[in-house]
Amino acid sequence: PVYYILVEFYPKGLRAGGVDPLALLTLLQHEMGYQCFDLRCTGSKRGARTLDEFVRSYPAVTANEFGSWTDLLCTRFDLL
């Protein structure tokens, strides 16, 4: 079994590859049973949010050309 998944969550890159960022999170959480944690979580980004709120917190357009991204650690607690 896969206990942990470490994934870079990069909405701009996901969209460029034809993947909806919200659909990826929905797949991980609701269909595969993983709970994901934002490893870059600081300041006002802390706390529980809906998946849609989380995606909006990493906009594709920022001060740099690459957009925003973070790393997610997703785990299946029922397998531990």
C-alpha cells in the first residue's frame, strides 16, 4: 500500500498539462482517501479550508511568471 504521497501542487502547470487542480485534490481526498497537508503553510494560510478555497490560495498569476505553488504531503491514516 502507498502510505504517503509527496506532490508539488502547481495549478498553472497542472492547467497547462490539461489537469484541473481542483479535480486532482478531489481525486486524492474523496476517491483515494488521502488527507493532504500544505507543507508551506504559514501565517494566514493555516487552518481548515475547502478544496476550492485552497486552490484559490495558489493563483496562476503572481508577481513572477510561474504562478504560485506548494508541496503537499498526502497520507492515508487508515493504512498506518
